[in-house]
Amino acid sequence: MFESSARQLGDIDISPTKTEETVQTASGGFLDRYFGISGAGSTEKREVVTGITTFLAMVYSVFVVPSMLGKAGFDTSAMFVAVCLTTAFGSLLMGVWAKLPIPIGCATSLTAFTAFGLVLGKGLTPSIALGAVWASSSRRSP
């Protein structure tokens, strides 16, 4: 039931071709060996399509997060650079080091709380609001 829908992505056929299956079984390229792609039942082509889809689903935060924080008095250009670096570094760390297909990005809900709840709502300065968010995230539970 799910197999046919997993092999189609709109008009893009992401199922492995005979050539791809032969190449994967015969050589098992560096990416396949490092990430265990064929062992997980996937193909390099499918992983590339998935990566592009994930990127397109997450790229909105590069514009939304700096805009929200900019309304609260943060430097929009600095926030843009920070979001790009955080997302790139976090996602690369998860992918290359941890070998997990989990992207890392800024939480828009926490961004909205910081900008509109703490800075604009409670009247805190941006630096105090960031300190409060950091303190709440670094607290260990007993």
C-alpha cells in the first residue's frame, strides 16, 4: 500500500533504476558506505531529492526569524547571518558527525515568544530576553 506512493514524488520517479541498483550493489560508493544508504533501503538519488525537499521546507525561517526579531529591536542583518550559520552548522553536525537525517533550525515559536512576548510584551531589552531564553534552556532537571 505505501510502497507505490513512496516511489513516486509528483512527476518525479525516485525509484532506483536497474543501473543504480547494479552500481550500488557492485561498488557501494563513498556516500553509500559512510551513511549506509542502501542498508537503510534508500538510494543516493532519493536522499538528494529528500535533502532538497527538506531545504525548501526550512528555508522560510531564514527570512521569518530575522523579521520577527527585527520588529523587537534586534539587528536584522546579524539575525539573518546567525540563523544561516546556526542552521548550516547544526544540520551538518547532525548529518556528517551523527549520521542522522535530522535538520536543525531556529524554532519560530520560541522566536515569536522572545520577540513579541518578552521584548515587546514585557518590555525587556533584547539582551535580557536572550539571557532569559538561554537560562531556561541550560537548566538541568533533577
